[in-house]
Amino acid sequence: MALRELAWRVTTRELEGSLEEEKGEGERAASYLVSPFGARMNRVLVAGTLSPAEPIGRDASQPFWRARLNDPTGAVAVTAGSFQPRAMAALRSSTAPRPAVVVGKVHLYRGRDGVGYVSVRAEAVRFVGETEERGVLADVVRQTLDRLDLVDRVESDPGLSDETLAAEGVPRVWARAARIALRRYPNVDRPAFRDELRTATRRVAGDSGPIAAPGPLPATVTVTRAPPPRPPPPAPTAAERDEEAIFLDLLDEIADVAVDGYADLKELLARVAARGIAAVRAEAILNRLEEDGVLEEPIVGKLRRA
């Protein structure tokens, strides 16, 4: 059974250099942003200093806000609108730069000139203390370095099988992403990116001094920022609304008897499948309900009504 997309731990620098897309097939299929450094991202987790947000929507009935999240490697735009009410409220509440952790979906917008703009559509924004920010950043750096090691290993040994890697504890999604990254970005200088991660390592170690501006990205990667907002997705059909009702009824049944008041995601997907809703459809429903602000996942794998 297909489970919900996990959030890749990435630096803003990696996001800036990720300009290759992988489109899903079928209605409401998930799409991915492929990075040069072994990530195949639908959702991401980033940590850094979040600037005060500004309204950028033209329609007062459809508010849309944008902030910038800076980590030691660069910056990325973070957006939220009426389909992400809690995240939008968090962006609007901040009046000064603050350490934050953001989970959201990546978006790549290409202008008429073909230049790409990467942003994160926030699902959750949590303001944290400096110590927690450094802790999350440490996890980001560790996973990024692990992925770089994997890409280097797959490049040096093309015959290395996913089964061998899985036996060593390497997630299959990482192995797949590493191979795709090598195909999509054959000329990227990964050692240079490793060097750039040293600024993040300094922050993890508690160095509060000024962070040097990162140098240019590896060749073949163009960086642009601050994407304009996208229009909202089309309204669900009547059949899709019926499936949403089944999904929510089952979620309530699980949450009502749970000790912690949350619905376990795996149990929910199993019950949804038993009602005849395919895994792909269940994932689409879950994503849509979260984007509509009906559901939230404050704890990984645990759902509740927003």
C-alpha cells in the first residue's frame, strides 16, 4: 500500500539547485522535484530563520502570504494561503525574524523565459528556540551528507543493486533518488556542495558569528527566487467529496478510541482500503484535505481534524 510522502530533510541550497521535475501520471498524481544531491521531493522539512511575511495576493477573498527562510546555505521562499490556514496564520503572526521549522510541499514555477523559481508551500510552521533549530539543522546536514555518500557510491558502482542497499538499511526511495539524480544532473560538482555545507556545520556547533555568503552554485544549475503564487486547484467532484466523507468518518472512528486522540495513519489507510478506496486515491484525498485545512499532522504518522 502506498503511504503518504515523507518530508525530505534538505537545506535551502539544495532546494535552490533543484530544477528538474518528475511529473506523476493520472488525475491528482503526485509530482516531484529532483535535486542534484539525491532527493526526490514532494514534501520537505527545512529549518532556519524565517522573515516576517508579506501579503502578495491580489484577491482579498483569497489571501496569500510569503516569507523567506534563511539557513546557513541560502534562502527559499515560504508561502501559505487560504488552503493552509494554520500555516498562513503562523506566517502572519511573526513581526521579526525568528528561528523556525517549516514542513511543506515544494513547487517549481517556470516563467515565460523558462527560468525556474523554487518555493515551499507551507503545511506547518513552528517557531522554535535556537537550540532546537540547531538540532533540526544537524539532522538535515546528516541526512544530506548520507545522501551525497550514496550518490557517490552508486556512481562508482553502477551494478550496485537496490536489494543490496536495502539489506544495509538504505531506504529504497533514497536509492531510487540517487540514480535519478545521476541521470538528471550528470555534471554537477558534488564536492563543492559538500564544502558549502560547512557553514551549516558551524551553525550546528553553535557558532553565532556571521555566516559567510555562499558561493555560486555548481555549473548547470540556475538559481532564482520568490515565485509568484499559483492559482488554487480545481474543486473536487461530487464523487471525490463522497470519498472524503468516508475518509473523515473513519478518521473520527479511530481518533475517538485512541488514547492520544489522534488517528494512526497506517490504520486509517488500511480501513480506507477495506472500503474499496485505492491507495493512490486515499493519498490524493489526504493531501487535498490537508491543503484545504481540514486535517493536520502535528506528529508524523498521526492525524487529527484541524
